[in-house]
Amino acid sequence: MRSTTAVALLATAALPTVATAQSSPDVADLEGARAAGGETQLLARGYESRRSTVVGEQRFTFWYNARTGRCLSVPTADGRYGTLMSVPAENCDAAPSGSPPQHSSTPPAEPGYRDPNSLVLICYGGGSRPTVQNNPTYQWNATTHKWEWSNIVSNASEGFSSDVQIELYGDHGRIQLGSKLVPPIHSGDDHGWWDLNNLVVTPDRITASYRLNGMNKPKLTIDRRSGRITINATTSFSGQCDAGDWGAGRRRF
């Protein structure tokens, strides 16, 4: 299993009460497109590339449309686009390219904590999930009076690496899981997103749960000082959520 890698805090912004990150209808047709052709289409539709970051095996590029004020998060894996999402404009640093930074007498907020109730995180790590395995064995067959090969099926655990995306807006939130964290029997999701229940956000910790099915209700905990995330359920997960530029004694987000 691949060791945990550092990841980036994608967005922090003061948002309107009803704002959420969502798929963007004007570029929905680009989902699954080859990255080279997708870039051409984004440019033709008035978007410009601002910055990118790599998380696990995916590259996230942020595109800004000055006419609409829309910022897109565009994931790319294996040369193709995933779901293009509208995210808070600060992900794109909405000032035009090349513009000098704006100065203010107000001290800058701590990175990732401008609005303590609004966070968009991607965490990358690994976990284990139950599985079954066949163990070939050589046994004596009392009926045929000879040694024969047979299989013994036993329970086992399987390690994997995955990423998790978490979005908090006001007093609600949601989580998107890597495919290996989703059991074969599941329900209640909205295009791969599950609502967070029992959400509690404190200066040092974030806790919540979500419902994959009637018997599987994982609980997650994020330590805001270390950036460590754990998910406890039948399939367990632990990883790192890192805001980047932070100082000693300060929260990561």
C-alpha cells in the first residue's frame, strides 16, 4: 500500500448562505473528454487557466471565466477530465492575470480559516477493507484415498490507497469518496456525494458521520492542527489534509 502523501486545501472562502460547490452546466459535456481537447474547449468558452495542483494520481486545474465570474475545478486522471465543478472564486484568485495584488489595511486571515464554516478539502491516504481469499491446500481425501488439491475460502483484509473530498458550507457539509471506499450495496448519494450528519466543527476538530446503507454509517474525524483524517467503519481510512502555508502552533485549516 502506498504511503500517505501530502495534499492541498483547495478552497476557503466566505460564501453566501446557500452557496455550494456544484457541477457546472455550461461545461458538463466535457466530463470524460481528453484533456488536450478539453483545454481547447474551455479557452473557446471564455475560461483561462490559473493554477494547478496534484493530489494522488489526479491533477486539479482551476479555470476562471472573467465574464461570468465562475471558477472551475477540473480534475484530470489518465489524460481525461473528471467532473468539472464550480468552486468558490478564491480558488482562481479572481483578479485578472498579471494584475498587481490588492492591498488592504485589514490583516490577512489565517490560510484556510477565513470563514471557519466554509472549507473545501481533499485528503489522500489509505485504508483496509474486508475481502475473501482462496487458499489452495493439499488434503487427504478419505473417499478416494489419495491426496488432492482443494480451496479453503477465508476472510481477509485488503489494503488500498484513495482520496476523499470534503466540503463544509455553513452548518452542513458533504463528502465524496474514492471508489474503494464505496461498498457494492449503497444508497443515499447524489452523484457520488453523501451528506454529512451530526456535523460538529470546533476550532480544533471536525467530526461527522454519513450513511452508506442501513448497516454502514461511517464516522469521520479531522484534527485541524495536524490535518489528520480518520474514517472508522467496516472499511477504514486514514490520511492527511494539508492547508500548506502554516506556522508553528496554528491550525492547518
